[in-house]
Amino acid sequence: MKKLSGLLITVVLLCSCNMGKTTDKRTENFPSNTPFNVLVLTERGGQHGGFTDAGLNWLEEQKSVLNFEYTEINNTKLINDEYLSQFQTIIQLDYPPYAWTAEAEKAFINYIDQGLGGWVGFHHATLLGEFDGYPMWQWFSNFMGSIRFKNYIAPLADGTVYVEDKTHPVMKGVSESFVIPDDEWYTFDKNPRPNVYVLANVDESSYQPDSNIKMGDHPVVWINPSKKARNVYFLIGHSSKLYDNKDFTTMFSNAIRWSSNNN
């Protein structure tokens, strides 16, 4: 009996040691407590200044919640491969797709095409065409679904957005439909849908006030799965009122987590 008792004690001790060393597979890929880094490319002032200023205030509030630090820049002079290597995702907060330096364009293309980080774009990021003396950036047009800016609702309008894929991480916790206030709904020379994956669209019959500037099928949130980088574009992004809209801020939070691979 003494030998058997000793054997049982040994087995129990060995099991206890092994249990202490066992790795829980569910926690292997959890992000560390170290904040991830976000680059925020902003357009200050002008008609989009209110949206951008409110966005920066919101990011300041959310950085501790989502565990990130951010760096804001107002032009692309600093951007090169080495500079972008610091960041897990880029937020293009209404900054347009022109007036970039040649080196910045090259670095950004590499960042997206090679999947070196993620990208979240808003509104002005699809102002694609010849503006302010700059030619259209064709790669960026292709990135956004091979589109060119055509028109917009200048007086602004509320519009009802419908989610098409509730299962996508960007749409987690978002209502099936919700109203976006006072936005400058862009239209394009063609529908991006054949070249991107649409997450949400706007019902043009819901515009208040009504407008005759319409596309028909009108995507407003989409991703481009052909790129290695996790990316999502939001056509909405004109009014500071958006940050009082829970569905909008939920999408924004989800987009930061997902694009930076921290969801």
C-alpha cells in the first residue's frame, strides 16, 4: 500500500506540473497589452473640418478603450516605407487621393498591396479625378473599385443606410438599417460593386430633402478583397453629427480593430 500511495502522489505531482505548463490555444493569438499604432491622415479646415475635428476628439477618447496610440499628419511629406512600418493601420480621415508626394504614393501602394498594415478611409478619399491641378491617381481609383467622382448632393441630405453583410467584423453590433444625417452623398461614373465587396448601401429614395442626384444601386461601405491589406471605405463622413450616431461610431471602432488585426 505504501508503494501504491507513493506512486499516486508522484502521478498527482506530475499532473499538477504539466497543468501549469499547458498553453490555452484560445489565448495564443491574443494581442499584447502594448498599444498598437495608428496613422491618421487629416484634412484640417474647410467644409470637412467639423467632421475631422470631431473625429480627432473621438479618437482621443477611444484610444484607451481600443488600446491604440495615434499620430496625426496633415500632408504626405513624411510618408515613406520606413515611416509607414511603425503603424498597424492608416486612417484616411477625409484626406483626398491627390497632392501626395511620389515617394508617399509608392510607399502607400506597397503598404496596401503587400498587406503591411490596414486602412480605413472616409468620404473625401474617393474624390477621384483631376482636382486642384493634380491628375487622377489611377492606382487609387482601382483600389476604390475603378471609379471616378461624378457628383454630390451639395445641399446635404439625411439618408437611410442598409447593411448587406451583418456577419462582417466591421458590421458587428450595427443595426440592419440606420439614418446618416447631413451627408454629402457622392456619386461616381460607374458602380464600384463589380470590383469590390459591398457591406452597406444607401436607399436614395430616403433622402431628406429629396435629390435628383442619384446612382440607382448606391454602395456606401465596401472593402477591396483583392488587396492583402485589410481595408474598408466609408463614403459617409461630412458632418460632425456622425459622432452622435451609435451605428457610425460602432462601425468606426470595428474598422480600427479589424483593419489593424486586433479584433
